[in-house]
Amino acid sequence: MQRSMWESNKLTKAAIIIFLLSIAAALFTSNWLFVGIPFLFLFCFILVLNWKLAYWMLLASVPISITFYFFNDTLSTSLPDEPIMWIMLLVGVFVIVHQPQRIKKEWLSHPLIILIGLQFVWMLIAIGFSSNLLLSVKFGLAKVWFLSSFLVFPYLVFKEKKDFKIGFILFFVGVFITTLIIFTRHALIGFDFLKIYKAIGELYQNHVDYSTVLSMLFPAMCATIPLTKKWSWPARLLWLLVIVFFLPAIYLTYARAAILALLFAGVIYLAIRWRLVNWVMPLFYTAIILLLSFMIRNNKYIDFRPNYDHTFMHFTFTDHIIATFRGEDMSSMERLYRWVAGARMSTEHPIVGCGPNTFYYNYKPYAVTSFRTYVSRNLEHSTSHNYFLYMLVEQGWPALILYGLLVMLFFYIAQKTYHRFSPGFYRQATIAVATMFAAGFVNNFFSELIENHKVGALFYLSISLLVMLDLKSRKEANSLH
């Protein structure tokens, strides 16, 4: 007894010393990242005791993580979630090596897992042919711990209804807190259209990332409504008010793609319920191919070049929308500028692309100057603003085709899974992940956000959870026969 008390006292003393040294280091260097050292030790201690609890900590940390830059902005990482992903990658390898039976053959042979595996293999091939090997290797490493944390680990963690509930609550709480902070900041400056970046501050990289997370989470929140019937009326009313609050919050991000994402999520919801979802993506792809054919024929796309002197940023969201339809909105025309450059660039290396994470360093020689806008200098180093084109340019046609197949297969499996389940928790969970993925798809059609730590987490979580729901629905269906 005395020995355990002594050891406990030693641990307490050690914890206090580490905390004080961290504070001293932060004060001495003016770098408050040192304050995170005690929490890192605490996380490692919890990890040894219960790695599942450590994973819940990772999931809770994602929405509140902030990007930090080092070495004159040449390196960046999001804290605290990215270092936790590195640790969880090592833990995942350790768990699987020592207990390989945790990964079932049914999971490894699932079509969605196979497709993502093919995407990963092709990415490695594209890295081998990259125009900038260092940048592409960094991209590949980030993809490894993303897939580990949000595709593989959920399969090890989400086993029962309570796991789905805990995961949703942990992620939602972080998003809700950051949304309240941003909404309050924005309200204090009159919900100014041009000052949304000031309201977001350091909590998200920009208004696109912020709006995407909100628009992906919102349909999942709506999917929980039928599950609240047994709640007390005050609790249910409060939850409905929270859901309603997200509508103006999304609108006030002033992101057009997020609004389109909600509409598309609604379409996918109805299509799954009416067993029509298998028509959605083929029709979508057909429409895009016809549009591209029209634009390419006789260089018709040249007719849509912007008027440099009349293409600019607007002062209200309404003007922003009107200018979009008139072809006088700067961000829309700059997106067209990148698309034209990317399309021309893709003909140079159609099979393996120029290499992951290298678009910015290669696209400008392929740009058409008549599509140039005031922001074409691209000081923020942004990329193609379309995930299909992003895949095509950086990793070639195989990557684009694999991504297109992934989206189509996802919705096909979601519909099958939804109708195998009887009405209840798992059916609503299926529609939640399906509509979450749908909203993410639309946002990624106008950007490339899967490599963003917050959006990417939701993207891969939705796939991982659908795989588990699909396997569970098959077992339940077989048990009835």
C-alpha cells in the first residue's frame, strides 16, 4: 500500500515538473505550443491503458484542431489531431500485427475497400513519376495516416450502437463549439460578407473548409430526428433548435457550394428511399461529359472567358450570386481559369499525371491568359478547384476513373444497405453517412478538400462506416433466411 502511494506521489511530482517546465519553455520562447507537452504525456498514458479511448480523443480533437506553420511557413501541421494520427498509425500497426484476426476477410474484400486500395496503389505509382518527389512523398505520407485513422481504425472501434452515438457526439460537439464562436464573432461585425475570414480566424483554414464541414454534418444531424421520438419534449425541442441554427450558420459562410451540397444531399436522400440512386451519378457524369464536349468543340470555351475589367469581388452575398450567373464573379472566373489550365495540362502526362501535390508548381504555363483575373497570381497556392480535375492532372486518368467509380459505388451500396435494414437506428445511420458523403462530393466538385484534416476525416469516416453498416445488414439479412 505504501509502495503504491509512493509511486502515485512520484507520478504526481513528475506531472507537476513536466507541466512547470512546459510553462517555462513557453514563456522563454514565446511559443505556447510547449504547453501541449503535458497533454501529450497524458494522451500517451491513456493510450497505454485503453487505445479505444485514445481514438475517441482523436475524433474529438479533429473539429477543434488548428493549423500551425513552422520554419518560415515551409512546414505546417494541424494540432493536436495530426500528431495523434501519427501515434494512432503506429498503434494500429501494432494492434494488427499482434492480433491480425481483428481485420476480417469480409472487410478486406469489400468493394469500397478494394477501390480505395487501388487508389492508394495508383497514388504510389504516380509518386514514382512525380515532377517533385519530395512534395509527392509528403502527400503520400499524409494519406497513410488519414486512411489509418479514419478508414481502418473505425473498423476496429465502431462495433455497437453506442460507438456510433459516441463518435457522432464527439465530432458534433467540437463543430458546434467552433460554429458558435465563429457565429458570435461574425455577429459582432454585422455578418459582413467580406469579413467572414476574420470571424473564422484560426479555427478553419478558410470559409470553404468551414462551410464544407457544416454542410456535411447537417444532413447527418437531420437523420437523427426520427431517433429522438422517445426523448423528453424539452430535449427534442432543444435538438431541433440546434439543427435549425445550422441553417443560417451555413448560409452565413457565404459559400455557394455548401448550399448546393445541401440540395444534393436532399436529392440523394429521396433517391435512396425511392430506390433511384443508381441513376443519379450516371446522369450526372453524362451531363458533365456532354457539357465538356460542347465546350471543347470548336474551342467554344473561349466564348466564356471573363472580362478582366468587369470581373471582381463583390460586397454582398446577393451581388456575389448575381455576378456568378453573369460571369462577372472573380472567384468563379478564377476557377474557370484553373480548369482550362488543368485540362490543357492533363494532356502532357495523361497516365500518371505530374505527381500528387504538384499542381500549383506546374499549371501556370498551361493557363490561357484571356481567362486571367485579378487573383491569378495565386498567392495562397490553391489548386484546381475540382477534385476530378485534381486527380486527372496530378495522378492521371486511372485516378480520375477510380474516384468516379468510388462515388457511384458508394451510393449503390448505401441504397442496398438502407433497404436491408428495418426502420430504426442502423437505417438512419446509413442515410446519415450517405447524405454526409453526398454533401462532401458536391463541395469537392468545386474544390479539393479531402486532404484537409477536418473534411478528409468526415469523407473517410463516411466510407468506413458504410462498409461496416453494409456488412452488418448482410449478416442480419442472412440470419432471417
